[in-house]
Amino acid sequence: MNFLRGVMGGPSAGPQPSGADTIQKLCDRVASSTLLDDRRDAVRALKALSKKYRLEVGIQAMEHLVHVLQTDRSDSEIIGYALDTLYNVISNDLEEEEQEENSPKQGDDLGSQFTEIFIKQPENVTLLLTLVEEFDFHVRWPGVKLLTSLLKQQGPQVQQIILVSPMGVSRLMDLLADSREVIRNDGVLLLQQLTKSNAAIQKIVAFENAFERLLDIVTEEGNSDGGIVVEDCLLLLQNLLKNNNSNQNFFKEGSYIQRMKPWFEVGDDNCGWSAQKVTNLHLMLQLVRVLVSPTNPPGATTSCQKAMFHCGLLQQLCTILMATGVPADILTETINTVSEVIRGCQMNQDYFASVNAPSNPPRPAIVVLLMSMVNERQPFVLRCAVLYCFQCFLYKNHKGQGEIVSTLLPSTIDATGSSVSAGQLLCGGLFSTDSLSNWCAAVALAHALQENAALKEQLLRVQLATSIGNPPVSLLQQCTNILSQGDKIDRRGSKVQTRVGLLMLLCTWLSNCSIAVTHFLHNPANVPFLTGQIAENLGEEEQLVQGLCALLLGISIYYNDNSLENYRKEKLKQLIEKRIGRENFVEKLGFISKHELYSRAAQKPQPGFSSPEHMMFDHEFTKLVKELEGVISKAIYKSSEEDKKEEEVKKTLEQHDNIVTHYKKVIREQDQELEELKQQVSTLKSQNEQLQVTVTQQVSQIQQHKDQYNLLKVQLGKDTQHHNSHGDTLQVNGIQLEEVSKLREELEDWRNRHEQLQGQLKEKDAVIENLKSLQLETGTEQSSQPSSSGGMEHSAELQKELELLRTQIQLQAAEISKLQAENQKLQAMNTAVDPAVGASGAVASRNSEKEGRLLQELGELQSEVKALSEEKVSLQQQLDSSSSTVAILQDEKSKLQQEVAEAKKEQDDLLVLLADQDQKLSALRSKLKDLGMPVEDEDDIESGDQADEDEDGDEEEQD
């Protein structure tokens, strides 16, 4: 023990042993000690020396440490010391003082060599996998760190050992579920190393529910606001998804894309972005791009793009795109991410076209981005990202291309100039003095024409006002003018870049559009300029321009429709032969595909250049060059006869294409009809199945009815036998049944007659009410002079109606008495039937229930007859009361007539008195006149009297 204290740094007497001797003695102690405590102390001492004496401990102690791991599994402490010692030996994570003493290269070599020694026995890695399963912290944590270090040093070899180990990957996946954050976080780092560049392990980890666990960790840690643990989880997710179509499909089908939306909810306050948040959000954006990368299979990319739109992820990204205060690198990466989310997906492209920036007035997001692209003050990477976004927006988007080109046409340009359109921005960038703006605008405009012959023809209509007083020129003419005068214009940046951009635009515009070729050739200066550029022997920088000029001239020949006599195909070929030479022309044409920047641009759609000077080629243009280079070279060497034959072949091909399109249309219509017929057949099938079900149900019901009918027939046969033996009883029962049916019919008739009587009674009540109202009216008309003859006629009509009612009541009473007699007869028959039924009860026991029902129904009928008779009595009483009221009303009427006569006499007397008074008044007026008093004329008095009489007469008529 004193020796160990000396090794550990304690005081000791005598000379100190060297490091190698001490390590050798400790290794001997580990190998030979029988006591566990001694071995544990020796391993602890080796751990303390392993950092300083890494090489010596690795060489001498590795075998002994592995033996400890195999034999001392019961003691977690010694296992932990052994694992820590091995980690210090194998790992290259040296401290600063060791890094100063040993060069990094030496450390890397040591770690790799010791790792190779350790994994030479695959059982050692399998042993580590079993130790990692231990829950003890002092065993599990060092085991995880050691496995991570082994994977860093010899990744593919360790991956292969773990892959063939039974349940090897599953054991490591359990680390993510550990409640101790240190082990969980180091488990994420271990899985990062394990999943690097190994698709098989990536699939196993993904199907072990890694996506669910990692997304849960990211959410728990605070999404983009989380720490370095979020960064590690995102790096692991990238390992699992990048270039792994199976895992990408699993991620999409597991609805994990929806869980990415909260990552990008950055809020309105975008100030104070920490470095870790920027890193996390950058990785999150890259993870979205992994799912929608153009290098993925088209179907998988499209499905992910649609899922991102439906869950709102694209909308969230556009919100960040238009937000203020976002760091420049995050904004650039967001633009690139939105670009690939909308690329080739019509639904997403339409949504992006509708996004507006939060400005006053609101501007479309496309316009705002294009303003940044043509602004030379913006960072280069941002301008490249905007160009890529614009290219992705127009990729396979004929609708978007039409909207961009329409902003340049004369009919749609805003005359007020209040808002800047996308087309105006592109023209402004195309004719700017900044070469990068020229190139970006030319490439963007070329993408607006890509694979769209109709828009190429439409763009020929665009007219530009170059200066005040000069007539406007076409856009095509202005492009060629700038191209020919490029050397004379003072530009910021590379003049070659401007010319390359314009030549790419013209090549894209003229390809597959003979009308545009005709417009281009109509300018007599264009062909001499091209031939002059190709024929000159210029420097290396100008070779690229020469190659593009050769391509443009070749396009003018290949797509020439020979409509211009001076620039027919044959004449242009002769011009090339005389001025340039065919071999020289083809050689200059080959300069394009041999250029280094051409190869870089052809690799991926996104423009990724380190500096603005390297931006020469567009990815889509490289495809056009690859397509046209061969056919143009062949066209240059063809004779006129071959051209004619080719024209004939083209015409036949066009005819063939027309026939094919016609048949395609017919087939499409037939397919639609077939689909409709299939739907009809499916609906008829379903209806047929439903009808079959109903038929089977009805057949079963019919069978049940048949069975019941047969059973009744059997019972009826037995009943007939009993009827033969007891004929008298059956005869009585038969009579009873017939009488009951007759009684029911008569009862129905009686009910109908009863309802008629009630209706007539209501009518009579109404007549009585009318009489009462007449009585009241006669009482109020005492001052009038009713005609006595009209009242007499009305009373005679009432008398007739009363007599008719009485006769009807007498007839109904006779019918009721008749029905009562029939009822008594039936009751007598029932009393006669009852003893017979009682005597034959033992014989006809099976018919007892039916007879009981009949007797019950007969009793109900009798009760109804009684109720009807009672109602008849009440009706008789009501009729008697109504007749008495009629008599009373007649008496009152006679009294009223007497009173009317007396009133008439009194009125005659009053008329006599009025005549006497008139005479007296006339005498008095004459006396007053004799006395000289003013008196009204008799005419006035008579007119006033006449007016009074007229008013009285009107009142009487109204009464």
C-alpha cells in the first residue's frame, strides 16, 4: 500500500521509480492480486496515470483492463475505473497541457492505433454493449463515452461489429430513455457517430422510435431556444434523414413533419438572437431542406411539400421571411428553404405568389425579394438565395411564368407608376451598371421563358423607352444592343459576366421558337457581330463568350424556318464556312461544356459560388447546352438536301404528333367515360347487393308466412272434424260471425249518420245565432221603418226549416229504434248461443279463445250502441230546446213588430206638429219684416233645411 501511495503522489522514502516501471508494477498487481481491493486500487492508479502516460498505459495495461471487464463484472467501481482508463488511452480529447506537449497528429495516430488494437477482438465491442446495459451510473456513463470514442477513431469497423451484434443497436437506443440527462445527452452523441454514413444502422435506429424520442427531447429543451442538446438532436436527425429515402418516407408517414412547425414560431420580438439559437434554427432549416431536396425522388419530395403546406409549416417560414430583425444568415437560409419547399409544387407556388410583405402599401413577397436581388448593396449570398427562390418559384410553373411576363406587356404596365412590378425590376437589373445584377436579372428572365414557347412569342411585344425623344425599341433589340456595346459601357464588376448573362437569356429565348429567331435575324447587325466574335482569337476569359456566341448562332440555324431570304439555313452555313470554318466553329462551341464553372453549375440547381466573379452559368442552362450541342454540330455539317429531308421528316413528325395528340385526347375522353361507367357499375352493384338483401329478407318472410299458413290449414282441418261432430254449435257460431259482421257495418253507417246529425245540429245553432243577432238589430232600428213583408217572409222560412228539422229527427228516431230492435235480437241470439257454447265447451276447447274474442267485441259494440243511444237522447233534448228558443224568438218578433207600428204612429203625429210650427214661424217672420227687423230669406232657410234633411237622409240610409 505504501507503494501505491507513492504512485498516487503521497510522501515516500527513497528514490522515486520511473513512470514505465510504476505502470508495469501496477499491471502486475492487476494481473496477480487475488484480493478485489488490491486490483481496484491498482486500476485506480492506472486511471490517474493514463492521461500523462497515455502511450505506456495503452501498451502495457490494455489487455489487463479488458480482462478486468470480463472477470470483475460484479464490482461496478473497478469496472468504472477500467472503462475510464481505456477512454483516456483511446480518446483524443486531450487537455490543454497535453495538447501543448504532444502534437495533434501524434494524438490522432495514438487513438486510432489503440482503437484498432481494441477492436481486433470483436468480443471487446460486444462486451462494451453488455456493460452499457447496466443501470449503474459509474458503469454506463464511461461505457457510453468509450464507445463514442471508438466510433470516432474507427467508425466503419465498429459500426459493422455493432450491426452484427444481436440487439446491438437496440441496446444503444435505450440510452435516449435514461432519466439522467448526462447519459441521455452522451447517448445522443454516441448515436451521432453510430449513424454516420451507414444506411442500415440509420434504418434500424429510425424504426426503434428514434424520431419520436428526439423530437420529444427537442420540445422539452425549448425548441430553437434550447441549448446544445437541441443542436445534437438535430444533427442526429440529419444523419438519419439525409440521403435515406426509407427514413424520409417513414418520417413523413409518421406525421413528424407536423411537429416541426413549432420550431419556427420565433415570435414578433426578433431582437436578441443568441448564437445557440441561430445555430439551432439554422440546423432546423437544413433539416426541412433535407426532406424536400431536389436530389430526392420526385414523388417523395412532392408528398413532403404538400404535407408542409397542409400543416402550416410553409406559412410559418414565409412569416420569418417577411419578418424584421431576423439575422442575415438565418434570413438567407430561410429563403433557400422556402425555395425548395415550393420548387415544382403548384399548390405551394400559388401560395407563395399570394404572400405579401407587411409594408404600407403591401407589396408581394416576390417583388420585395427581387428588389434585394438587383440591389448591389445587399450581401452576395442573400442575392444568390433570392435568385434561387425565384427560379424555384418558376420551375414547372407556367401560371407563375405568365404572371411575371404579363407585368412586362404594354397592356398590363401600371401607367401611374405607383407600384413597381416584377418585370420592371428585372428590366432595371438587366440594364443596370452592376454586372451581377445584369447576370441575375438575365437568368431570372430566362427562367420565366423556360419550356414555354407561348411566352417567348409574347415577350417579343415588349417595348422599351431608351431615352427621351427616341422611338422605343423591343426588349430583344435592346439586349443585342447592350451585348454589342458591352465593352464601351463602364460597369462595376466583370464585363464578361454581363455578356454571358445576356447570351444565356438570348439562347433560352430563341431555342425552340422560330418566330424569335426571325426577329433576331431581322436585325442586320446581329449575325455579323456573332461571326466577328467567334472568328477572333481572344484571351482565355473571352473564350466563354465565343462559345456562347457560337451556340446562339447555331440556334439561329437549327430553329430557322427560312422565312428571311438573306438568312436562310444554307446561307448561314456558307457564311460560317467562309468566315469561321466548320471545325473552328464546333471547337468554339465546345468551349462551354469544357469550362470548370459549367461543370460546377451542372451539379445542383442551387447557385453555390464563393464569389460573384464565379457566377457564370445557370443549372437549367447547362441542360440546354447538353441538349443542343450535339444537334447543332450535326446541323452545321448537313447539306441542303439533308436539310430538306430533315424538314420533311419534321413535318411528318409534326403530323404524327398531331395524330398522337388527337388519339391521346380521344383516349382521355374514353378514359373519362370509362371512369363514369365504372362508377355507375359500382353504384349499380351496391344497389344490387342491397336489393338482394331485401329479396332474401322478403323470401324468408314469405317462407315464414307459408309455414304459418300451412299450420293454420292443419289446424283448420282439425277444426272441420270437430265441426262435423258438433254441427249445431258450429252453425250457431257461423250465424254469430255473420251477424257480428253485419252489426259492424250497420254500426259504421250509424256513426256516419251520427256525424251528419251533428253537422246539421251545428247549422241549426248557426241559424239560431243569426236570429239572435237579427233580434238585436231590430231592437236598435226603432227609429227606422222596416218593411213588415220582409220580416214575415223571414219568419216563414224559419218555420219551414224548423218543420224540416223535425221530420229529419223523426226519421232518425225511427232508424234508432229499428237499430235498437236489431240489437235486442242480437242480444237474444247471444243468450241462446251462450248455453250451447257452455255445453260444448269440453268438445270445442280449441275455439274457446276465438269465441271469447268475439264475445268481447260484441260487448264493446253493445257499449258503443248504448253510448250512441245516449248521444241520441241528448241530441233530442238539444233539438227540443232549439225549437223552444225558436218559439220564444217568434213571440219576441211579433212584439217588436207591434212596437214598430206604434213608433210609426208617433212619427206621423210629430210630422203634424212640425207643420203647425212651420206655419207659426212664417207668420212670425212676416210680422218681424213689418216691424223692420232683419230676417233671413226663406230660400236660405229652405236651403239650410234642405241640407239638414239631406244629412238626416244620409244618416238613415247608413242605418
